[in-house]
Amino acid sequence: MENQQEQFHFIGVCGTAMGAVAAGMVEQGYRVTGSDQAVYPPMSTFLEEKGVDLMEGYRAENIPDEATTVVIGNAISRGNDEAEEVLDRRLRYLSLPEVLKEYFLRGRRNYVISGTHGKTTTTSMLAWIFESAQKDPSFMIGGIPANFGQGARFTPSEFVVLEGDEYDTAFFDKRSKFLHYLPELVVINNIEFDHADIYHDLDEILLTFSRLLKIVPKNGLALINGDDENCRIAVQRAQSPCRVKSVGFHQDCDYRIEAVDYLPELTRFEIQGEAYEVNMIGEFNVRNAAMAICAALFAGVGPEEIRKGLLTFTGIARRQQERGTVNGVTVIDDFAHHPTAIGLAIDALRQRYGNRRLWVLFEPRSNTTRRNIFQNELAQSLSKADLVVIPAVPDPEKVEPESRLDPEKLVLDISKSGASAWHYYSVDEIVDHVASNVSTSDVIAVLSNGGFDGIHQKLLDRLALDVG
């Protein structure tokens, strides 16, 4: 039945989260229109099938006269024709997190997974454990879990699992997105400095996480990384009356991870006297799984149901994903872009592939890694590989020259540590170099939070051509 009271228009509707919420609003009976600069499949097809009226390009006249609420995406800035029209006409406008809060989350049991690293994996694990336990959860995830094949859905279930991003909400709301999510349970995997485009220092990041803890109800729960000093500092600063439990390896943790057995294709461990297995590798994935387990236990899911969910969890796109093997050379796609995540990813690859020679092709694409904030830390993390290749910094004009990452210095510092390293400006040069120097059984890990100009497939094509 159509809801006649409100009509929504989404600016930037083809973003993954925006599109999912727009479709969810249609399912609730609202009339929904939307616009985006680039409208193409599969999102355009998905939205049209759901009943969203789509318009390509941003124009003031796209906003229907009947629109009562305009949803302005995080990627939209002042100067956008439609955003300016909204302000000129004094229309009601909301950010995407505000829409989630008022139309999807209020009155639900919202489980918010936060932290600098591991959010997507932990959120996906928990959503799948709930699904496996037949709880039919709603979820909003920043990646594509293989088990679901989509990053978001909305169901009538009381449970909602959300990846809680500390990034800002919209051009008109600089609070972190996760502060809108009405959490019953919060997970804080870890806290480090990141998002240098919106945070000046670690203290500002600690402040936003302490604010998140302040909104957890007394009958809720906060699960924090007990091995992370910054998580403990955030708890101390929050002074929240909610229950807080620590999860980690330290003997003082409330939920202690023990008896870890790292195998090439899976990891076994115990927590609270119960044994679990996860078909993933690396210490960081043990931590992710431990958080998901503790959150599921709080929701009333039993250990046996949790074990079943973990054993059938099949991972996330772009997280240590094998893209192909040619003549014994394996190409891996991974999202890691923070120095800590890079180091952990390399450790996990060593665990999985043993003594095979490891290449790392790292694209410094994020707003933080384009800067020289982590110049030394990146060198230390990347030095764990055998061979490293760094391209030119993407969109260098977005960072002042004195604040920009220096790839040539990065390569020099990595080489001093004993690893081999090179800097090339273009992807084609990188592909030529790697193809000319690769050996059978090498592993090539491509680390980027962007597309890296399709380097994965270009490598596989070139390797196949050379073999042919």
C-alpha cells in the first residue's frame, strides 16, 4: 500500500548504501525518486526493478514538486545543483544515517560493528551467524559478503547488523555516521588514526568513539578489544553506564581468546571454554570472529549455532580474494590500505602460502595514505613482503606537496630493510615489470581501496599471454 504522506528524493542514489535504502523505502510504501551523476547497471537495474524513478545527472528540476523529504548522500557537496535547490526551496533534507535511524532502526535491536580495521568482516560474520540461526537479520555492510551476494537488505526481523563507520555523515553533519544508529550493542575492534581528511589527530578519533559508547543503553553491551590501549582510553573517557566487556588474548580480558591453531586454510581457537573454527587465516580474523561470537552470544544464539555459522561463512569480496592463477603465479585482491592492516594482511598471506615468494603492489589511494602521515609506518609494514611495487599517488593535487606521500622515499626505505622495491608511475609499467620478473609459484597481492586501474586482470592477461 502506497504511503501518501511523504515522497522521497535521493541525491546520489546509486551509491551502494543509498540504493539499498531507497529500495527499502519503496518496500515500505513510499514514492521514491533519485538522481546520480552516473546511472548504470547493476545498481540502475536494481533500483528500476524496485520501483525507484531514476534520473541521470544532477539538475535542480530533478527534484519533484511533490517531494517532501530529500536524502543527501555523503558524496554530495555544496555547489551540487540539487543540493543548492534543496537549500533555496527550504525543503526538508536528511542524511542517509538519519533516514536509517528514523525509518529502519528505531525500536530494533541494532548491533553496530566499529573500529579502524575489521568492520566489514566482523559485520558480515555476525550477520551470517544470525542468518544461519534463522533470525533473518537486516544488515548494512560496506562490502559484499559472499554468503549474501549483497551489502544490504531490510527485513521485519528485530535484529539489524550495521557496519559502523566513524567517517562524517554529510556536508551538513560532521558527526560520525555511527552516532545515528541507536545501538543496543557496540563492537570496537580497534582504534587508530585514520581519515586524515576529517580528523586532525588521534584524540579527535578517540572523542568520537567515546561518544559512541555514551549512547549504548544500560541494558546493552559494548565489546572492546582488550588488547588495544586506545579502546581502553575511549572507555575511560566515555564514562558510560553501559556494560563493557573486553575481548582479546590478554589474561585480563573478560572473554579471552585461547588455544589458537593457525592452519593454512582455517584457524581454530577457544573462547569461554568453547572451541570454534573459521575458514579464514590470520590473527586479525581470529579477533574478528571472537567479536562476532561474543555479540551472537549476547543475542541469545547458542555456541553450536555459532559454530555452524562460522564454518559456513565464505568471506567477503576483496578480502584476500584469489583472482586467478596462471602458470603457478597467484594474484590476490585485498582491500588493506592502513599500515596496520597491510602488515596483518602480509602476515596472513605468509601463513596461507608458506614460503612462496610474495609480491605486494600497494596503491596509496585513501585520503590518509596519500599523505605522508604514515610515510615511515608504510615502509615498515610493506617491508614484510619480498618484493614491493608502488605506483604514483592518485589524485596528487588533492594534497599539498609538503604533506604528500613520497613514493620514491618509501621505496628507498623498504629497500634498506632488505626487501626489493620499485616505484613506477603507471599501471602498465608495473604490469611490465612484474611480468618480466615473476617466477613460477610467486604470489602477487594487490592492496588498494580502489580499482587500481584494473591491474588484477591486466596482470592475469599478461601472464597468460607470456605463457602462451
